[in-house]
Amino acid sequence: MTMAAFLAVEHLAKVYQDAQGRLSEPVFEDVGFGIERGEFVCIIGHSGCGKTTILSILAGLEQPSEGLVIMDGREVVGPSLERGVVFQGHALMPWLTVRENIAFAVRSRWTARRRAEVLDHAQKYVELVGLEGAEHKKPAALSGGMKQRVGIARAFAIEPKMLLLDEPFGALDALTRGTIQDELLRIVQATHQTVFMITHDVDEAILLADKILLMSNGPRARIVEIVVNTLPRQRTRHLLHHDPQYYRIRNHLVDFLVERSIRMQAADDIRSAPAVVSPGLARDDENGETTSEAIARAIV
Amino acid sequence: MKLPLSVKAALLTVVLLGVFLFIWYLATLPVERATTANDEYAALMGKASQKTSGLPTLTQMGEVTWQHLTHPFYDNGPNDKGIGIQLAYSLARVLSGFALAALVAIPVGFVIGMSPLLRRALDPFIQVLKPISPLAWMPLALYTIKDAATSSIFVIFICSLWPMLINTAFGVASVRREWLNVAHTLEVSPMRKAFRVVLPAAAPTIMTGMRISMGIAWLVIVAAEMLVGGLGIGYFVWNEWNNLSLANVIFAILVIGFVGMLLDFIFARLQRLVTYEE
């Protein structure tokens, strides 16, 4: 949460108003974290903890009730071409072809460009996500995986400073998901893109993220822990499970989702900065517990 | 017999048409007089020993149809013009009234659809004006416009307005939130958003409204022209009724049906053109 971070999120809270004007309990509050340039950050938490709302606030589509978001030294007050968004339901325009969908974004980013240039640029990104041959198809003729690739290509095509992904692979079958994860990893590694991504999938987080933010359950959800992914950055899906660190991180995350996220909610009178932990590294005491787990236990 | 459904349907259509024509044939058969008491009288009256019902026989109908189809554009003065000319006048009125309505309804519907405030504010007016029979406007139109032909265009305008207005507003208001979010995150200008996102997204709904409007306009023009007189297919029907020429009336009814079908077919095509699959 240093001010120097490329993206700084500070004391974010969201309260909704019902039709009678009464305020709800905050969905989340005091949410703060930082993302460095070129970093891939995933956020994990149960449904209803406000992950999508946080992403919408980062995108500028929603306003926080409290707190602020600063990207690259400037406060985020509305949507911007500097942040590309990949939506949960791909959100392609069904009346445009694959290439036209991407070209629509390109044309929005560079309004003065000539048509041919726009189409060339769009074509480049069609190829980047491996959709050559499908560029003239309408979204309805594509499989779920292909649609989501178009969504990713559209977000990348505007060359944003930051990419926001809202559970992009949630609706895909496991095989397709794996392939697209590999592709995303390859593109991100090649472009050093800064990414913030929501996911439900623990393995996906471990494969892609440098840092994994863990959210407690709502209401009054918070980010309670930041898990540093200590696996080497040049990792692939096929070799991941050969690394002993993988299981330690995985167990840590699953434990959190199954058990601790609920206990953390109960302990919501405790307001402290999220603990930064590295469960992938070897255990550092004889009980087989990392310090942070010991702290967490002490809290509860 | 293993025939495709479409062939079976076509066969059945032909059979039903045959049955209908046969009933027509039977209904218009000459009725033989039972008594011979009036034979002398009949002889005096020429061949009038047979009496037909008022309806034309199939042969008469065929002759009339042939006449009209071979000479659609003849012009023998004010009350005797070919069916083609009458149709052309009706179509011109319908199309100009319809086009004017589209020019008003689509932009206004767009604005209403975009603004929940305007939608609520204008809703009472629309709800009251919509169910009024377009012909009820005729006296007002005649009084203010003082021209019969223009008044009938106004009546078409007013009846085409509502379905297009309501459908456009509905289509625009129900554009998917996620497409608008895409436009927002891409910082698309309001005009570009309107033409590149909202318009194509709402186009199928708008086109449905136009199709309904066109159907209503074609229904209304016949009534309007009966009232207004002068020219047009509606007036033609009324005029031939006054001439007691039922064959001509029946022919005109069929023409109205076929033209209406053709108009609907054209709009169905246009609708398919702008419909997208999700």
C-alpha cells in the first residue's frame, strides 16, 4: 500500500442504498492494496464479498462509497482507455464479426487512424489469440472459449496500462480453460502487462498470479491476506504440480476458502493491515505452521 | 406416402382453395324456375329464365380479373381509373405517412429510451393517444389541413407513430448493460455510442415496430380513403359498391390482401437483415 505503487487502492468501501434510501451494511470496507507495474494480481474470495464491485471501481464503472483508487499518479474517477476490461460474459457485440469487435475498440483508442490501419491492428490481435480463420465470423458462431479469446484480444488491442479480468474463464470447460490460461500467460509474459484478475479457481491463481489477495466473506468483507507466489515466474501448467511449493500454496488457499474466510468474517472487529505470507516457502517452525498461520490462529 | 411437410402443406393449400372455389361455384349456380307460368314474361325479358344470386360467378370473376390485370393503368376520367393507378395513390399515401412517422418516432423513441425521466413524463400522453382510432383524427385533420389527400396522409402518420415510438423506446431502454459498459470503458463518444452500439442493438425491436406500423397503416388507408374519397384503393372499393359491381369489390379486396402481404414480406426481410444471433 505504498503510495509509490503503480496502482494504489486505499480504504475502499461500498454501501448500497435501497429504494427507501436506507443504507445497507457495507459489502466490503477498508479494502487496500497495491499493484506494481508488470505485476499479475489475482483476488480470491467467496461469492458476495464484492470482488466484481472492486473490479468495477478499478474500471471506473462504479464509484466507491469511501476510499480512492490511484493509477500511475492519477485518481480513477471514470472509465478510461488506460484500463482494458475483460468482462465475465465476454460482452461481445453480436452484430459485429470477430475482427470488427476488436476494430471497434481500436477505433475508439486511435480515432484518427485510417480504416485499413485499424483493421490491420485488429487483425494482429486476432492472430495473437490464435483466431486466424475465424475473424469474419459472428460471435454466435464461436465456442465459449473462442468468444472469451476475442474479449481478451479486444482488451489487449487498445494497449492499456492495466488489464482488468472479471472471472474470464468461469464459464469454460476445464480443457479450454487450460489452453486459454496458457495463452494469457504467454501474452502477459511477452507484454509485461499489469493485470488484476478475479477468479474462483485456486490453480488458475497459482499459475497466473504473482500475488493473490484473499478476501474474507461479506458483508464487511476485507482483504485479510496477501499470498506471495514464490514459484518461479517461468512456470507452465504442465510442470506446475511437480513443484513442492505448488502444494503448499494450494493447501494454504484451499484452507482459506474452506475454513478461514468464514472465521475471519466472525473476527471482523480486528482491523489490521493484511498479512503478507509466502506459504510456498519451507515451513519456518517445528509445528509445521508458518508464522502468518500462527498469527491467524492467534487472532481467532 | 413419405412427402416432405412443405409439399404436404402446399397440396393441402391447393385442395382447400379448390374446395372454396367449388362452394363458390355451387353458390352462384343459376337457379331453375320451378313454374313455367312466367315463360312468356321470361321470353319477353330475353334470357332471363334463369336467376342468379347477387354474387358474381367464377367466370364473371375471371373476366373482371383479366380485365384489370391486362389494363391496370387506364384512365377514363375522375371516377374510372385502372386498379394500378388507384393502388399507386394508396401506396404513396401510406409510404409518405409512414416515412414521416418514422422520422418523428425513431429519434423521439431513442431519446425516450435513453432517459428514464422523459419516459415517465411522456408515458401518460402516449397511453392516452395510442388507443385512439386514427380515423377519429380525421375531422380535426380536415379542419386544420383543409386538404383531403393530405388529411389521409396525416391519419396514416398518426396510426404508424405509436408502435414505432413504443418499440424504439423499449429497444433502446433494454440494450444490454454490458455492451454499454464496453462502450464506457472504451470512452466512446455519445454519438458514436448511439449509432454503433445502441442503434444496432435495438434495431430488431425497432424494425418489429416498423413492421407492425406498416400493417396498421395498410389497414387504415382503406377506411381513410372511403371517408375522403377521390382516389385510392379504398375509394375504389366504395365506388364499386355504389356501382353494385361486386366482382370489382371482390377483386379489390384480393388486391388489398396481396399488397398487404407483400409489404409485410418486405419488412420481414428487413427485420431478418438487422436481427443478430446471440
